[in-house]
Amino acid sequence: MRVHRSGTTLAGAALAALALLLPLAGSAGAAQDPGTRQVPARGSASMGMGVLKHDGRDGKPGGISVQAVQTEGVDVSGHQGNVAWSTLWNSGVKWAYVKATEGTYYKNTYFTQQYNGSYNIGMIRGTYHFATPDTTTGAAQADYFVNNGGGWSQDGRTLPGVLDIEWNPYGATCYGKTQSGMVTWIRDFLNRYKYRTGRDAVIYTATSWWTQCTGNYSGFAATNPLWIARYAATVGELPAGWQYYTMWQYTSSGPTVGDHNHFNGDYSRVQALANG
């Protein structure tokens, strides 16, 4: 493409060159602007996809309770496809969470292989729901979750369901809700889940998101176990109310497939959570 014709003034050439650069500048601006950034496909969200972007890796030291013994686990979604569960088991992974649903519009197409495969290799496993509070009510999403793999059975090998509540990959960070509105949505989900299953769901979140979007609400700490996301050497500060974490997602780039996690205790504590 020709920038300018012979005889064009230097000023005109400069303006033409600037015109060439403008689309590039616009692209860079779009990448930074949440209103115009590239939005992933609905259903593609997975645990922790916003952690690196928003929290980075610099965890803050915090006065929290950490057990001397930790039990390794993974979480997987449709991104991992068919999982080699024997490889994970042989590497020391003893528990797993599998994405079951998102909103009221998506079911993990690899759910059966992942959920049954982890169980058949010997793991204690459970399922999680990626919340989208801007699409439907908390109660509706809890029902969708339970109806599509998020149930619980007292077989000693099934963990309670997880509410994955974190950064919105499709739009506004807090899904357009006020802090009190977000707390109400979460409460509706948790109450409905307990009504359907008899168990208190685990809450998966990151401290910075929880602080921004719920006002650092402490009211769920007495009943709902905490799964904290922090990709750092220390777990850092926990959301208000929780004196310890139950699970810690400490990396998205482990030595084997999926995000890797520590359970705050030995294998018997994983069993205790499964048994309720």
C-alpha cells in the first residue's frame, strides 16, 4: 500500500503515517478497555481464569491457619478434555473437582469422563458451578447445577458442590451488582443448594474480588468452607470471617493437567468433608 504520492509535503507524509498507526493504537486501547475487549465464548470460564490477570503472584502474608500436612488436588473443566486420571493419581493427586455447569446455559461436555474417571481411579471428587449472577437468579443456578451433576451423595467419595464466584470474564467485574446485591445473590444460591442436597456448598473465590464485590462480607464463614485462589508462595490474607482455608488453589500451571490445589489437612480431612 502506498503511503503518499511523489511531491507530497513532509507534513502530509507525517499525517499519512499517523493514520497508519491509529488502528494499532485503537487495538491496544480495546485490549485494555473492558467495554471493548475481546470477550470469551459463554461457557468457557473456568476456576481462576481471572486470578493471574487481577491478583498476579504476589500473595500478602497473613495470619492464617495452615496444617502441617496438605493433600494435593486438581480442578478441571472442558478445557482439559479427556483427562489422564491415572497420571494424576500416580503423581500424588488424591482429590479432584470437575466443572459441571455455568449459569443456566452451559454443561461441561467432558463431564462424564472427568467425573467418573476421577472416581474410578480412586479419587474423592466433586463438582463446581461457575456463577454468572447477571444472567439468572442464584436459586435458578443452584437448581441447574444440582440437576446437571452438582448433587451430593453420602458415599464417602463425593465432595459437596462448589460455588465458583470470581471475576466476570464476559463483562463488568461484579456482574453489574451492588455489594449488597451480590451478597443476596450468593445467599440465594447457597440456600437453594443446601435445600436440594442437605450440604453447605464450598465457596471458591479470591480475596481481592470478594472485597470489591461483596464489601468483604463475613456472614458465610460460619457455614461454608473456603476455597481460596492465590497464585503465590503464601496463601495471603483471607476474606473476612474465615480463620482458615479448606482448599487453596496455588497455581494454574502445575506439573500435571489442571489447576493444582492444597487441601488444608491430611487425607482423612478430605474424607471428612466428603462425609459431611
